[in-house]
Amino acid sequence: MKKIIVATGNEGKMREIRMIMKDLDVELVSLKEAGLEVDIEETGTTFEENAVIKAKTIMEMTGAVVMADDSGLEVDYINKEPGVYSARYMGKDTPYSIKNQNIIDRLAAAKGEERSARFVCAIAVAFPDGRILTSRGTIEGVIAYEPKGTNGFGFDPIVYVPEYGMTTGEMDPDFKNSISHRGRAIAGMTEQLKALKTL
Ligand code: IMP
């Protein structure tokens, strides 16, 4: 069975990836399971660039097939901020209660569709022979007028998804995974990997 190293230290993401990719005939190995400890600087200007940087760097270190992701929140009214800086917005150690309120405050003058926003996830797979695959998933919403919901993490309480009448912070975790930016990006990558003759 072929092996893919998944460049994440996050157990929750690892579980989600394993679940969605269960039909693929590959062994998915986390960084920890591969005995790797790496901190890669995300210098890209797009989610895809950052995912490719991470996947390629670890592929070059290990000679293995490597999958990496990058995700974040784009808020249209403020020029798609925080974007690729989502994890670093207002400083890594600032609580999300403060970051979320800050985004709501910055949108004080925005009404209706002007509040549009989306979670974006890019997945990249880098192969030792130089091939690179990428896949993008999004979930569209609007920035809520106040935070709601205690599920999820990060910006979940302020992203209201009209289609489901709730914020992603109010969604049951399994349901959120089934419709999320990450879930969709992983599913897209699964299809691309299935279509390959050789991994
Ligand atoms: P990373 O891709 O794990 O580095 O995530 C980047 C950042 O984007 C996170 O730290 C969160 O601030 C934000 N983010 C990405 N996906 C989600 C989500 O599903 N809910 C809430 N925040 C998210």
C-alpha cells in the first residue's frame, strides 16, 4: 500500500482526512507518526501557495508523497482579510472572542450582502517526481451581527451560513465536516488521487 504523509499536527484534521479518504488504497501517516517535527514558514500570498510550500518542503525532506493544507477566512468588505493571515490575525495569542468582535466592529457599516465571507481551504499533494496536485473547497456565509454557537473553533461563531440558518459555530461537528471548506477540499483531492494510475 502506498503511503502519504499528511503535514498536520492536528489530530482532529487527521481524523477528518482519514474518514473522507477511507476508500483510497493509501496509508495516511501524520507528521508525528512519521517522526517529524517541522515548523514551516507560510510565505505564500494564497492558500494554494502555502499548501504547496508545506507539501513540497516535507516531500523534499522525506522523499515521500506529502499532503498539506492551508485554510482561513475571507471577508469581502475588508479586502478579503484576514485571508492567509487568519491564524495570525491580531496576534496568535489573542483570544478569538476579541478577534471575532473586532471583525464585527469593522463591518459596522456593512449591510446584507456586503457582509459576505467564506472559509477557504486549499489542499496540495507533492510527489517526489515533481507532480503537484491542488484542490480548493469553500463554504459561503455572511459575517453575523453577533457571535453565536460554542461548537468549532476560531472564527466559527461569526460565520453565518444562510443555507443552513446558523453559524458554523452552531453546527454539529460531523455535519460541519460534511459541508465544510476542508471537507470539500479533501473530497476533491480524493477524486483526483483516485483518478491517478500511479501514486
Ligand atoms: P490553518 O489552516 O489550520 O492554519 O488555519 C488557519 C486559521 O483559519 C485558523 O487558525 C482559524 O483562525 C481560521 N479557520 C480555518 N478554518 C476554520 C474553521 O473551520 N472555523 C473557524 N476558523 C477557521
